[in-house]
Amino acid sequence: MDKENISKSIDGSLYVSEDVIAKVISKAVSGVDGVVGVASSAHNPLRLLFAKENHGKMKFRLDGDVLSVAVGIVLEQDASAVETSEKVQESIKEQVQNVLGLTVAKVNVNVLDIDV
């Protein structure tokens, strides 16, 4: 079977839950040197009812297949905020595009705490 026939015979759609997107972002953030992780947020009872996990200070918006992300991070004590934030942006873009196939329009990083 050639490629043309394969593409014509595959029909369907892909659904990715918000929890999966949040996990991919969390993993991307945690994998950057100088980052302790995503800053925690207070447990919201409504969030606990409707979602499996509380993913911390993270927001994202998906318009079609284009994702915009805002994430709060905790830095290690001696890490550079500017350099580490740039690495976090690149890591999120790379992981989301590789794992989920979504285009990342922008990533806003907020340094919310330092681990001392």
C-alpha cells in the first residue's frame, strides 16, 4: 500500500485531555536544570471534583491546534531567572510539539518562588 492510499484510508480524530497537556508541560518544566518544578497552587474543591490532579500554577489555551501557555515555576537557589526561563520556554515548546503535535504560539514563564 502506498502513502497516498494510507492517508485516504485513515479517517478519524484525536482528542487530548487537559490533564494530558498539563502533564506534558509539567514534565517539560521539571526537566530543565535550575527548576524545582511548577509552582503549587491552593487546592480548589471544584477542581478536585472535575479533574484527576492539581497541576499547580499553569494556564493554557488551545485555539484549534495552537497552544498558548502561562506557567509559574520555582527556581533552585542559584539558578539564573532569565536563562532558566528561556530554557523552560524552549523545553515546553519542544515537548508539546513532539509529544502532542500542537504548535505552541507563546509561553509566558513567571518565577514565583526560589527553593532555599
